[in-house]
Amino acid sequence: MRIESRYNGPAGSGNGGWSAGVFAAQAGGTGPVEVTLRRPPPLETELTLVGDEVRDPAGELVAEVRPAGVVDAVVPPVDLDTAVAAATRYPGLVEHPFPGCYVCGPQRTDGLRIFPGRLPDGRTAAPFRAPAQVGAATVWAALDCPGGWTVLAPGRPYLLGRIAAVVTALPNPGDDCVVTGALLGVDGRKALVHTSLYGPDGALLGAARATWIAR
């Protein structure tokens, strides 16, 4: 396994959702998978899955991968126009802790450019146009940042710590999808969030529950 440099989150490390999706795919099997990131995933480094542990060439633990059981963390959808309007209120356009993030970084013209804005009920929503090449890791990535932006605020950066996801279907390249996120609660430095991805016809493509950790 190798996280290519273009799939970064914070500078110098992999986007948490994309990396977790790569690790989950390597683990194989069927059903939902939970990935716990033990340190920022290194870029352009050959990683190995040993049992349920992802390790770097030096043997250092990067992540743990386990079956997740049932992931029923479904956030209700909104229509595309509502998501587009929410994206205009994306706080990351003004201040972003990781502006080069592959998923939600405004500096990345070659990224997924998912810009989650807040809805009146506190959820986040954003449009997402599926890229030319779509895999399970793409869905995991799309399910990542919109959850984080339910709790991220200026001067309060968070990083993904754990994510459990189920991918029910892949979008087709060019599909205009919608992703929604919801904050369930905050306990100290930990925030529990849910995210869901919907296709152009409103079908649920994937859902995730995640724990974000304040830096």
C-alpha cells in the first residue's frame, strides 16, 4: 500500500478518509470496516498490513483495521441546490487549517473540492462531483471532511482519529452527489460525527461514523 502525495490532508501526511479507505480495501472482506489512525499516514511510503495493523517499513504502527459491525450512521439528505447554497458558507474559504487538503482544501484545483457549509439545523452539506476515476477510497474520502467541519472552527483544528464506513455503491464519474454531516457530541478533545453520501437520484452511496480529535 502506498498513499500517493496528491492524496494529502495536512501537509506531509495522507488525508485520513482516503488513507482509511485504502487500508480498508487492503484488508478485504465484506461489510463495514473501522480504521483507527495511530499517527498521520505517511506519504509515498510502502505500508504493509500485518494482521489488523498497518505498519511502515520501520515497523512503526500507522493504523489498525477491524470489522465495524453495523454502521447505521445515516445523516438525512438535502437536495443539490441546498447543498450548493451551503457550500457558499463554507468557513474553510476564509480560514482553513489545512488549505491544501485533497478533499476540502480550497487551494487544490485538482482535489475533490468538497466545501461543507453549515445548515440552519447545524448539519453540514456540500455538493460533490465524482472525479474521472472513482474507487472505494474516493467514497471514504468524501465521507471524511464533511463530518470534521461540523466541529471545526477558527483556531480550533481537529484531525480524524477513527472512522467506520460502509460503501453501498460507487458514484459514476461526473455524477453530482451530495454529502451531509452531523455532530453527535463532544467529549473533551473528542468529537463524534456522522456523514452520508448520496447519488444524483438520492440513493445512499455510503455512510460513516467517525471520531475527530482536537489538536
